[in-house]
Amino acid sequence: MCSNITSGDTIGLVKTYFDAHTLGVSAIKELLDECGFTVIVADDDVSKAITDPQNIDNSSLIESWIHENNIHALGFSYRLNVDDAVLIFQKLMYQLESKKTLVKNGGQLKSIWFAGLPEACNKIKYLYKDVIVFCGDESFTDTLTMLGIDASKAPKGFKEDSIYKNTLDSFGQEIIDKRYYISTLPVDRSGYKNFGTANDGLIARIRDGRKHNLPPVIRAHAGPYIENRHESVKQFIKWSRLLAHSGYLDVLSIGTSQLTQSKFGEDWDNLPNGGGVGINSPVEYESINKAAKPMLVRTYCGTKNIRNQAEIHEKSLNIAWHALSLWWFSKLDGRGELNLLENLTEHFETIKYIAKTGKPYEANVAHHFAFRSADDVSYVTSAFLAAKVAKKLGIKHFVLQIMLNDPKHTSAINDLAKARATLNIVKSLEDSNFKVFLQTRVGLSYLSHDIDKAKKQLASITALMDDIEPFNCQSPDIIHVVSYSEGNDLATPAIIDESIKITLHSLNKYRAYRDKGWIDNINENDDVNNRMDHLLSEAKIVIDAIESLIKNTYSPQGFFDIFELGFLPVPQLMYCRADFPQAVNWETRLRNGGVDIYLDDKIISAQDRMNLILRKLNKNEHNYF
């Protein structure tokens, strides 16, 4: 096969239907779109067919999709189990060769790409010398060069390093090279009354930490992948005991499978698990909760019967806090079977239930917009909308998750400005009955598959987290530690503990350097402050327009209308695109480390964009207000 593609070639991108990882597909589509290529992302039917390409109907559907769209280069993404990735890809390649779809057989496909975990990439490269493989650590320039595209075609300003970013990188390298983090001890939090009991809770743990000047509460995500779901549950219970015994982790997040989220309590026979712990009964949750003591435990929400599943999490897990995604985990992102309005309706009802329990609530929202190439203003705006509706529905303790490095090529300066703007606008809602607790984390796709590099990244981003409120020793309240192995493989308890050691040591060392005056006062950085002020002022314009134009703004129908009318653009939405043309038709670009909305090749202001939406509303005479 010839690896080089030209500007006249059409590129097809596909992933399996049950693989929820869409970031790589969205990122490369955005890059290739910017370079002037035509890019086609496979629909649900083709994604389902790719799972079993040997099936005669599936094989014909894949072949028809390639021919009808005149696809010359095919990219396949699979970031779950390595053996499954290789097997599915081998089946796909066999069908492409037997159908004579490849150039070497007289067909039209002249380039095949695979994106996945490094081990899968290595195996596939060994089996297929001509296939181009992506492990996820490639820069924009690297990606284009690997595809045989002239790197000069890349738009200018895709990434800008800064003195601040270089400082963070140097700090991260120092932390890992010296290896002093290895001797870091776990934090003793046993000093408050209900520690580790059935009456323990997140807010009590945070408040005790503040009282005694302890580091942030540490949360981590864990879950082995084993095809047999019963074995995966047994393994996870063992992991829970190991993590509880070592004492580094405060909050254990269960990495449940997609089937746990979508078909809890149902018969799973012959259904693909899709990775994660296959929990399917309250009894299994109870066993995990018991094994995890004195850790707090939390897990994903369901994608249907959402309130009922929240009640199960309360009763069987004494869940540390609930998290819902409002617009997401629905048909909109392929994670659930509810349409958008149904999903919003169930989420609103579930938030009301959570409020009655008195448990904290996390709106897992803003980064999901960023995953679909939403601009930075929409990131800030969506976080505010989600927080305000939580307050209106009775939530008293709100966990604000800020995912950094989202997208992963965001500059450190912009990352910090966006985080500060988000925290600022959400905290404006605080009063005696509504408190905001900041939770920070590394970006989902940021960490390198190179383990040494990933450790340095984890240390450097911990420093960035501390710079969100650099002179507040009690911020952040929670750090969601993403294990350094995540770019390469699932994290074991030993890797989770080491990742926590890196995080705690980095935080302490960075604060010590600041106290000594060895760190520049980032609060005086004009680039950060100017970008933060811009994002805040633009987000307030959007929020004011939404609240004035959408009747019953903070209702399921109101949130549906916000999305349908394009107030929160998602140009790289993979599902339901035809249903929401106003949401997907805005153009966003990553330039100089930030994401903005463009019109006629220029950044469009929030006010001008709101005026355009208003004119469309008036023209179409929709009854939104």
C-alpha cells in the first residue's frame, strides 16, 4: 500500500460501537479537516458492523460504506483490550483483502491506520508492515508526517509553548529523576469521628483535612478488564482490599463496564462487555464496599433507569458522591439508549433524589463538550449551567470537576485561565446553602504511553493544579489522580499507589518552592489573566442570552433547547448530528493553545454569535421564549 494521501483523497474513520473512546477520532478529524481533507466518520451501523467484520452482512455494509463514500484511507480506533483489538483488526484486514478493497488488490484503499494501546500497535505493526499505527502520544506535526502529509499544510498556531509550560515540564522532570517521591507516606485521616464507618462521607473528610492542613482528598479510578464478568468482580474485590490496606487512596472510583451502566440487573449473555468491572447486582456492590473500607467508594451512574440505579448506589455502596452528565451518557454520545430530552428528564429527577439524600453531586459535563471540540467559552458556560441547575434542584454540596489538558494540545496558559474562569463563575453561585468543592484531574488522553514521560507529565500537571488557586493551601479539595500507566495499560493497585505518591510529593515540593520564592507568581501573569477575563466576560454574555431567550431555562426542556439552538457548539459530535444541525454547524479551531469559534476565518465574539442565534429564532418563529 502507498501511505501518502493527497488533498483529493477522502478519509474514513471508524471505531467499534461499544468502544466509548471517541477523543482520538475527533482529534484527528479536526486536524485533517483543518488541512483541507474530506473526512467521513462511520455511523452507528458501520461501527456495529466493524465489531464482527466476518459476518456476511457486516462485511457487505463495510464494503458499501467505503465505496459509496469513495474512501481512500481508512483509520480504525480501538483502545480497549489488546487481544480483542488485534483480533478485530485481523478480521477487518482479511475482509478488506478478500473483497479486493486494497490498492494492492486493485481496490481504492491505499492507506490503513490503526490507533490503540501501544501493545496493540506493536502487534499490528508486526503483522502488517504497511499499516500506520498511532499510540496517542503523537504531536500534530508527527501525525501529519506519519500520514505522508506535508506538515506545512497544518494551520499555524496549533500549539504554543510558553515559559510557564517549560517551567512545569522542568519541575516534573526533576521530581521523577530524583525519585524522592518513592518514600512518600500515606496521609493519616483517621482523626475524625466517623472515619471509615457507615456514617463517613466526603464533606467530613474534606473538612477534617482543612482543619488539620492535610493534602487534598485523593480519588482514583480502578477496574481490571477480564472477559468473564464474575472473575472481574472477584479481582476488583481483591484490588479494593489491597488499596485499602496500603492507605494512599481516599476515594475508590469503580471503573464499571458499559454493560453495568446500560443493562444493570439484566441478562448479559453474548453481549460484549466493552472493558471494565462487570458488576450486575447490589450484592456485588456491597462486597466491594465492605472490602474497600476505610476508603469511600463511588461509581458511574446508569444510562437508563437512572434514579433507580442511584438509589442502588446509595443503599449498596453508601456512594461518596453522585455524578451525572445531563446532556451526555445518552444517544447523543452513543453511551446510552435514551434520547436527549429523555436523558435530561431522568437526570433532573435523579438530581432531586440526590438532594434529598444530602450527598454531594458532581456535574460531569464541561469536558464532555470539550471532547466534541466545543470552544473554551462553552466549557465555562456549560459548567455554570450545570451548577446552577444543581443549586435550583436542592443540591447543597457541589463537586466541580475540572479536567485539565482538554483538548490535550491546550497550552498551559490557556488551561490555567480556563480553569480559573470556570471556578470563578461557578463559585459566584455559593451561599450558605450551596458550597463548591474543586476537584482537579489530568486530561483523559493526555498521558503518554511512554511510562517515564507519563510520570513526569503527572508531576508537572499536579503543579498546574496547584496554580489554579496558588495561595490557597486548601485548594484543590479533591485530586482525581489519573495513573501514569493509563496511556499504555490499565492501572494496578501498585501503579495507583505510585501515582498517588508522585502527586502528593509533587504538590508538597511545588508549594515549598513557592514559599521560598523559587516559583514565579502566576497570579501576575498577564496572559493568564487576560484570557481568564475574556472567557468570563464572554461566558456571561452567553449565559445572559440563554436565560433571556429560553423560557424555563433550568428545566429538561430548557437544557434541550440550549443544545438544539447551538448555544453550546459541538462540531465534532459523532452521533445524532442530523438531529442537531445548529449544534454541529459552528466552526471551532485550536489556535495558540486555546479553542475559539470562528466565522469567515475570524474569531466571532459571543455577542455577535448571540445576535445570529436571535435572528434565526425570530426568523423561524420558534416558541422558545
